[in-house]
Amino acid sequence: MGTNNQTAKNVTLKYIVGGINRHSNGNIDLFTDVLECNLCKFRQSNTAGIIAGDINIDLSKYNEHLCATNYVNT
């Protein structure tokens, strides 16, 4: 049997983990504005992150619904 001479290093990783939810009756434009503001802060922190959630916006209506179009284009 051989020996393993690998040395473990202490590595500290920082992540921001966020969850978002837009109520299906909520204002899409307001949600988009608040989300964009928070994403800018997130970007400025220079920290890796994961964001997941339920936006409740029908993206298939991209060409028919201005709020969906604005959300995608933001």
C-alpha cells in the first residue's frame, strides 16, 4: 500500500445565496426595478452567488406584453 502525501488546505469561499419570488398579482415593473437594483449591489460586492426563485412572468408573452418585454431586456 502506498501513502498519500497530499496536504489539505483551508480554503474559504464566500457565496451569496438568494431566493426571489414575485407574487402572481404583483407589479412586474416594480419587481423588475427592485431586482435590478439588488443585482447591481450584488455585482458591486464582487462575491460569487446563486439566485433562484419564481418570477411568475409569462416569458412566452415577450412580444405581446410590455412588462415581460421590459423584464427580459433589463
